[in-house]
Amino acid sequence: MIIDSHIHHYPKDIVDDPCRWADEHNEPHWGNLVCHQGEKRALQGWASHEKLFHDMDTAGVSRVVLLGWYWQNFENCVWQNNHHIAWVKENPERFIGFMAVQPLVGNKALEDCKRCYDLGLRGIGEVFPAAQGFKLENPTWVKIVEWAIENEIPINMHVSEPVGHHYPGKIDFPLVEIQRFVQRYPELKLILAHWGGLLPFFELNKACAKDFKHVYYDTAASPLLYDKRVFKAVVDLVGPEKILFGSDYPLCLYPKKQTEPDFMTFINEIKSTELSAEELDCIFYKNAQKLFQL
């Protein structure tokens, strides 16, 4: 069994012309990620429902988490949330739905989270405060976090690595801000995407480790950022119980050899690491089953 804890899926009106959609809906950050930059092709791929299910079945992926995007505009959060609600209702055995959120609009954001939860969505995110323009101390965000803790709702937060090359969409989000956030809310079920910007290495710091008991790290987009040895390294640091398999599908993770997104290539690479069968089971599905109460 495999559960992918980090994918994005879009309706046909986006897939047909993503650059026009980004312009018409005032989403320049997202547009910068999905539109070709001159002769350089964007890494973003696209998938219909049919292709998504085909790729899942080919790779043995049983379920996927539909993450919301970190939209700059609240209206686009509501729009995507409505799609997620409908898709989960249509395919409850294949989809786990998360909700997009934009705290800058105030209490409307919290009310929409409650609406989405009542209609079947089970997590918040992906959120990226640095791209969405809000601080982790934002009063509405604080209310959303407290509501999530009360209802045991996980939050997925985008984290960029603080070193390495620059690429479209990379925005500085200091790891110390995330550490302070975790210290304020140690009971929050928090998923730090993209290996948490390698924040797991700082769990060796005793002051960090004691507050990070409910923090998970997903593996989304790993081949674009890290050598596959990162899997064994992070398992040795924090244990396999804190790692969630996530692909970032339909991102093309191997652009030199990949023209279409898939799950299989990344899954095979993970299986080729030095991890034991038990460790692989934790990463591929057991941790997700526990976290999402499946």
C-alpha cells in the first residue's frame, strides 16, 4: 500500500490555460511557478482525473492527499476548496481533501475552514505564509491553528530550504520562525513539506526536539532538491515514524528524463535506498494511516 500525502490537482479550466488563469485571478506567484520562463520549460505538469487514477494504479498508490494551494486571494481558496469537496465526495476511497486558506481576509477564512471540515475536508494547507503575505502571529491564523488543534486537524506548511540554488517561487522563510511556531503550538499536528527545509537536522538540538513530537516531514519534490541519501539521513535523525511520502505530483521531478509526471519513478528511487522494509512501510503508508485516522 502507498499513500501520497502531497499532491496538487486542478480542474480543466486551469489545465487548459494556466498562465491566463493566473493573470485573470491575480495569482502572480503561482503563475511564476507554472508558466514557462522564456525557453526554459516550467517543471509543472498537468493531469486529468483519468491520468491521475491511471498513474496511481500503475504505481500502486491507493490514496492521495489533495492539497490546497497557497493562494494569494481568498476567493481562489474557496473556489479550490469547493472542487476538493466535490472530488472527495465522488471518490472517498482515493482522495483525502485538504483546504486552502488565506488568513488576511480575517474571520471569513476561519469560517470557510469550518465549512470545509463539515463538508468532508480533513486538513489545512498547503500554506506558505511568506508567499501569501501573512505572519505566523496573524490573529486570524492563530484562531485557525487553535481550531485545528482542538479538532486534531493536521496542517501542511510549505518550507523552502535556506541554502542551494534560486528557482522560481523560492522565498526566504527562516527556519527559526517555524521553530518558534512549533514551540508555541507543540500539540499541533504539523506537516512540514519538502523535508522541512532540512529542519529535521535541528531536532538534534535538545531545545528543539522536545517540542517537535507532533511534527512530520513530507518528501515532496525531493529529487529536485536532494540526493536520495536524504532518506536514510533523516530516518537516522528523527526516525521513520515522522516521515510521510509525498511526491508533489504532477510536478515533473526528473526534468532531464521526464516529459510527463508519474508516481512510479520517485517510488522506485525510494525503494532503492538503504531503508528497511519496515522503514519503507512507515514512510509509504503507516504514518499517513495514523495521522489521517484512516
